[in-house]
Amino acid sequence: MDIEALRQATPGVGRRTHLNNAGAGLLSTWTLRTMTAHLELEAEIGGYEAADQERDRIERVHADVAELVGGRPAEIALFDNSTRAWQAAFYSLALSFRPGDRILTGRAEYGSNVLAYLQLARRAGVEVVVVPNDASGQLDVAALAALMDERVRLVGLSHVPTGGGLVNPVAEVGRITRAAGVPFLLDATQSVGQFPVDVAEIGCDLLTGTGRKFLRGPRGTGFLWVRPETMERLEPFVVEIASATWDGGRGFTWHEGAARFETWEKNYAAVLGLGSAVRQALDLGLDAIGERALALGATLRDRLAELPGVSVHDQGERRCAIVTARVDGVPTAEVAAALAARGVNVTTTHPEQTQFDTEDRGVHPLVRLSPHYYNTEAELDLAVETIAALRR
């Protein structure tokens, strides 16, 4: 991996030290050119006509995303964001839930997912059961196994939570759910593009991801992968002309595969941008990407932990490139502002985005730093020096 060449093809690194890849990664010039070229084509010949002309490239995006997660093109549906993809999966399952059914989730589950679980509890009388963490702070797989019974209709879990460096033991979760015949919905928003993610190895039934974070794609892109055996158990909660065919009478037939979850209208410049970003990740190699990104995260985590008055709050046996910390006596917003003043992009965690984790630990808000493979050790130095100066 030629880091200097990758940085030369990333315009943003010349202006900022970008340690907010868990928020939105920096676009490469390849992705930027792909998107602007399609917008220019739309302006020159028309939106419908541009989509027709680029149809083969647009269709290849399904294949590239499938390769990214270890699936097949027919198992991929494209969305305008990962939240919509997750909702399409969850509410399609939820149509069959009845009072007394159970949803199992983790203590680090993402806030929007939690709200959907709670809404279904209110609407349908289902029970939301939060699996405890083990001593390391990751989901306790033994506790999960003990909770599995005939009432459980879904296990929903965030692979990597938004508010910390934890990587949940999803392959162990997958083995438990497969043995029990219970659908496993995995939110891989923070993991896809950061390190290898393989649906066969994990054993999940549905997986959702976004383009804008570690994949370095455009905002307004997301996707859903569905296991073929699970597809037949799902009833998409909306239907339109891209997802089904009218039978000429009073009925319709769902389209084959994950296409039944898609809508007709798409931002094709964004779709092609997503494809460009995914192709770049595949060409670089997710093993190489993960090795460097996780190493940068570990270095940053260790260096911050060594600073007097700075505490690091990442959990789990396995950790990733997301690092969360607090500076004693300095409000988190002021830490983020000090970093921004020196051109370092970070963000902060929010209590309402990981509700159950907030109940457990009470540490939020924290400053969240998330390097990626194109960052340098010198950029980490700048962030650490800035935080150290706050204590001095």
C-alpha cells in the first residue's frame, strides 16, 4: 500500500488532519471524478438517458458490494443510506411479530435501532431483551445462548458500536443464531470498509452497511445483504414498481432476490460513487486496509492512555480504529474544539446514540477519533500533542 500515492489522490488531506472516518471518510479523486462525470453526463444528455448509457456500470455496483461482503449480486439491495437499509430489513421481519415475541440485542446497540425495537414493543407488544456484556465489555455470548428460546424472533446487533472501539464477537453470535434458527440482523455500518467482513464467516442472515464511513464513499448511500434462505421469510414492508410486478389483476409478484427491497428512483451519481469507493477498497485489499487501520487505532489508543489526566474508554477483547477518550477537567466539546482549531477533524459521542451503554457506563460524551489507512503517524502526533497540551 503506497500511502503517499493514496494521500495524493485524497484532496482533503492537504487541508485537514482527518480523524473522523467513523463519521465520514474522505473521498478519493477517483470517486469524486466518477460522480462529477455522471452529473455532467446528466446535464448534457438528460438523467434518464445518462442512466441508460451507464447501465452496465450501475449494475456492476451490486456485484462489487456483493464481493465486498462475500455475497452474490442478487443478494444486494442499494439504498440512499444505511438506516433505510436497516429499517427495510427490520420492519420486513417485524410484520410477523406477535405479543410476547422477543428481540435480543446488545448493550452497545446503535440508538436508531434501539428506537425501532422500542417502537415495535409499543405497537406489537414484543419484548426487547438486552444481553449483558462480559467482563471485557463485549456482548456476552454465553448469556446470549442462555436467552435463546422459542420466543426469540430476532437477534439484532451492531458489529462495531458508534461510541467506542469495540468489535463484537459476531461469528460466535452467528453460530448461536444459526443453531437456533433465529434471524440475525447485523448492523455493519462501522465495520464494512474498516476491515474484512464476510457474511459466510459471520453467519448473519441480513447485513446493512453505509458508503460514507470507512468505505470512503459518498453520503446518501447504503446497502442491504440478505441470505437467500432468509429472503423467502421476508415480506418487504413497502412495495413499488421496482420491487414487484403487477399481475394484471388485483395482485403482484415480488421481484427475485434483494431487488424486492429497492426503489425505482436513485441518485445514480451517488450509486456510481459508491461503486468506485468499493472497487478501490477491493483493489487495495481489505486485509491490508484492516491491518493498517487497526494498527493506527491501537497506536493512538496507547499513546492517549499514556497521557496524564487522559482516560481511554474502549472495550472488548478485539478493538478497531475507533478510539474514545476523555480529558479530566476539560469538557469534551472543548477538547473537540481545540483539535478543530489545529485542523484535526474528530467528533464526540452522544448519550442518546447508545442508550443502553449510556445507562451502563455514564461516560458519554467522549471525544471520538477514528483514523484510517491513509492517515499518517505524524497526524496522530498532532492529535496527541494537542490533547496533551490541554492538561498542561
